[in-house]
Amino acid sequence: LKYDGLAVSLTYEEGVFTRGATRGNGLVGEDITQNLRTVKSVPLRVLGRNAPRQFEVRGEIYFPKSRFQSLNEERLSNGLDPYANPRNTAAGSLRQIDPRITASRPLDIFVYSIGYADGDIPGTQWHALAFLKELGFKVNDSNRLAHTPEQVLDYYQTWVQKLESLDYDC
């Protein structure tokens, strides 16, 4: 599934989260390390001993739709304007100067790839997702391995029909 949130890059050294950035213009992103540290589903330390010495993962920070609705109801009851949509609210939350504001928002993440690694990593996307999950990253449980174009189309059709049941935009 293609999640509608804010693309982020997370760098780990010796198993510890050291740097986080937005995608930016494709070459240079914004440093949002301190704000990413407040997102509960971003591991500050990876699990196990098989992690590369230094590596970067990529993911999507999103604002769950159910929590977004609650936030807007709270804003309205306090006389404030509601936010426009979960994607922009997630992006704005990560760009706050004060990490306490970011921490007050129920942001979440799905990690979907390894950007680079100083060490061995799995050779396929499917195995990379399993490896990331072993390291403690939140990987979407709806991922499926397809062996034929027909399986890809079946997967697509299933999710087109179930799209509204998801608690995130995609």
C-alpha cells in the first residue's frame, strides 16, 4: 500500500537512532531528529545483533484517521479551526520547533525500505521487510508477496474495496 504521510529517513549507528530527516527536495531534507525521537513507534534502538553497523531506513510518518478526527473535535470545542487533513497535520507536527508539540500528537510510522547499509542486508524487498520487522521497526502487516501479475491485480482490487476500513490515508 502507498501511505499518505510524510516520507522520512532514519539513520542508525551501532543500533542507535542518530538522525532523522524529511525527503526534502530529493537531495537535501530537513533535520527533524528531535521530533522523530518523540514518535513512539520510531525505535530509538534496534533489536538483535544482526543490524548493520550503520544504516538508513525509509518510512512514512502518518496521522491515524481516528485520532485526527478526535483532534479536530477537540480543536473545535476549544474554538480553534480544524486541521485540513491527516497528511498535512502529520507533516506540520514533525516540523514544529518545540518537540513537545510533536510528542502530543499521536503520530505513527510504517517503515518500508533500507536506504543504505554498512553491512549485509537481505537481497529482496520481501526479505528486507522481514529483516526490518526483526530489528523492531513497524512494518505494515498488509504487505503481501505476489508471484504473478494476477496476484498483484487481486491485491490491488481487494484494497480498493477495503480502503475506507484503514485507519490511515493511502
